[in-house]
Amino acid sequence: MAPAVAFFLFIFLTTVESYTNITLGSLILANGHDPPWKSPSGEFAFGFQAVPGGRYILSIWFDKLPDKTIAWSANRENPAPAGSKIELFPDGKFVLSYSDGRQIWAANSDGTGVAYAAMLDTGNFVLAGNNPPSVAWQSFDEPTDTLLPGQVLHQGFSLISKFSKGNYSRGRFKFILQTDGNLVLYTTNFPLYDTVSAYWSTQTVGTGFQLVFDESGYIYLTARDKSVIYYLSSNEALTTKSYQRLTLQYDGVLRHYLRPKSGGREWTVGDYYPSNICLRILQDTARGACGFNSLCMIGADRNPSCACPKGYFFVNPNDELGDCRPDYRPQICDDPKDSERYGFVDMVDTDWPLSDYAHFNPVSEEWCRQACLEDCFCAVAIYRESNCWKKKIPLSNGRIDATVGGKAMIKIRKSNGTL
Ligand SMILES: *[C@@H]1O[C@H](CO)[C@@H](O)[C@H](O)[C@H]1NC(C)=O
Ligand SMILES: *[C@@H]1O[C@H](CO)[C@@H](O)[C@H](O)[C@H]1NC(C)=O
């Protein structure tokens, strides 16, 4: 056989091969070159995706998109080292393990009745049986941070955001259809996963039953009798024409993403919740939409971003949702002269509500500034309509928004030409 023909045949066979059911005994190694298992259309793939640190997460992704956007993953908390493998054992068990056989993750099924596995065109990966036809386990029942068209979120199930853009580990926000019927967005008590406060909900206690993402791009909450009680997305967007997903992003915003199949360069956003996360999150303890001392702001692209005030910088430069710390030493309390080494930067329409320990009214702005300067506890003074609030660090729920009004006077040390 001529090499060109042999090569063609090889391509043909491997292409066909990737379209068939995954038989018992099949496996994929996390080594950067084992091919993933693809859906018949080729739109979705199941396999290992490399993440920073030379590790791999077992995941399902949009395979025709250059960025291979991940829709589901098994071990996002514990990325697997090279040499790990996912194996569909002859007894039907489906296990992700290290090269030495120790288990990292396993599908929640004892394998009974499993005859094959399949990556379906909907993006659902199933362990299935023949007699009778059955599904022993499916990825659609264990969502991570994303729902796909055709998928249903049941009561008690949730999406948890990833930690940051490039870190798929569980992050700081949760979207849950509660067993009481309410569909809610919560901040989590990071690094634990209990919830701190709700920042959006459908207020459907007693009525919400299932969140449905249908093939026409509608996303809605139904009651037990299947009637629609709340639309999250009421614009038709056919899944034959566009890729779609509903993702709780690492920044806490739940977004309906769309991308034309005819070559959209990036995901565009349809409906999203809440409309202004910077203003919606307000909690007595914990941080807010951004980290401690940080400020949240909605940009022209309608996305929130976090930034440290002048004189502060991110504790972890790779974590823009993290905390900010001052780049100067705190004011000395038993030396009144030390206050002379400090001054203020003003930021309009800026506030950290709830972080105040003193309030004066009516006073002038100059009085407020001086009162904060002479007070070694005062990190920031807020002045608005004759009111003066003194704030202490760490500051939380920081926001910059035209509706805030007034100004924040941020005390910083007059060194190195900062002021
Ligand atoms: C996959 O297996 C099922 C059940 O055995 C069968 O009905 C179906 O035709 C198979 N699909 C392919 C592409 O082999
Ligand atoms: C991802 O974030 C988690 C949570 O902070 C952290 O424990 C983990 O080390 C991070 N992973 C990487 C690769 O940075």
C-alpha cells in the first residue's frame, strides 16, 4: 500500500473510531497526546485538559472552539499528574486514578448494568446499559459551574464558580436551586463552602421545582406542574445555530453565554445576574464582591472588576478577587507627630459601607479629613452631605459607582513620592 493511502486510511479509521461507543475496558491516559472521546458531531469531547502546573483535569469541553471551553470537570479540586488515567473497567466502574492505581475520582455508580459509555452531542457523558436501556450515571447530574442546553438543575443541586480565570478549583460563589424552591446566588465562606449571604434570588420559595435550559436557548424555572414561573432567558437562541452555556463565573456573575457555530471568535453574553454585583453584595462579615480593602466597579463592558485603592496592592498578584494590603506601615498611635507623615488620596463615588466605627454630622469635609488624620485607627474617611464616617481596615464591600455619591479620603503615608 502506498504510504499516502495508508495514511489516509489511518485518518479515516481513527476518525470513525472516535465516533463509536466507548466499550468496557477503554481508557485514556493523561499524557497530552491520548485522544479524547468525541461526540458524534465532534462538538464535545471528554478527556484530559492540561492546566497550569503540568497537571490535568478530566473534563468535557467544546471541542470545535479554539479555546476548548470546559463545561464540566471531575477533579477540578485535585488536578491529576501526568500518567493518571480514566478507565471504564470491564465491571462497568468508571474511575480516575493515579498511575499507581490509587483512586482520584469515580463516577457515582457501582457499574451494575453498564454496557458502554458515550459522549453525547448535548455535552452529556453517560454510562449506559442495554437491557433494559438505562443510564447508570451521567455528567449532567453532577454540574460543576456550567449548565448546557438540554440540562436540568434539580432541587438541592448547585453550580460553584471556579476560583479564577485559570484556576478551576472551587471558588467563592454558589448558584443553587434550594429544596424550598428558591433559586439563589450566594457568596461562599471561602475556603469553606457554606454560604454567607444571598445576592440574587427568584423569590420562589414553595413553588420552584426545576431549572430547565432547553434546546431553544430558553432558561426557566418551572413549578412541579411544569408551568414556567420565572424566565432567566426568554430570547430564542437555537442550539443548532449557536453554542450556549449558563455559567457561574469566578467573578460571581451568572451568565448565559452564546457563540455562533458559524465562527464566533468569542463568547458573547445574553442575560446575566445580578445586574450590578458590586452593589448587590453587602455582607456584615466576609469580603464583598472583591477582596478586603478592594474596590468593585462595573466597566463599560458591564463586567465587574476589582482594583486596590491608591497606596494598596494585591496580596496575591495572581488573584484579582483577593485582598489588598497597604504598602506602608500603620500610623503610630503613641506619637502624635507621626500623623504628619500621612496624607490623603480622594476618590469620588467610592465607599466601603458597613466598615465604619465613628460617624459625625454635621461637619465640614476639612474637619472630617483632620479628624481622620489625627486618629491612628482611621484608614479611610467617607464624606457625603455633611456626614463624616471613619473606617478601619480591613474594609469590605468596597464599590465605585455613580449612585454612591460623596468621596472617600484614603489615608496613605507620604513617602517615596506617593503623595
Ligand atoms: C452504541 O450502543 C448502543 C447500545 O448498544 C447502540 O444502540 C448504538 O447504536 C451504539 N452507537 C454506536 C455509534 O455504535
Ligand atoms: C487554585 O486555587 C486554590 C484555592 O485558592 C489553591 O488552593 C490552588 O493552589 C490553586 N491552584 C493553582 C494551580 O494555582
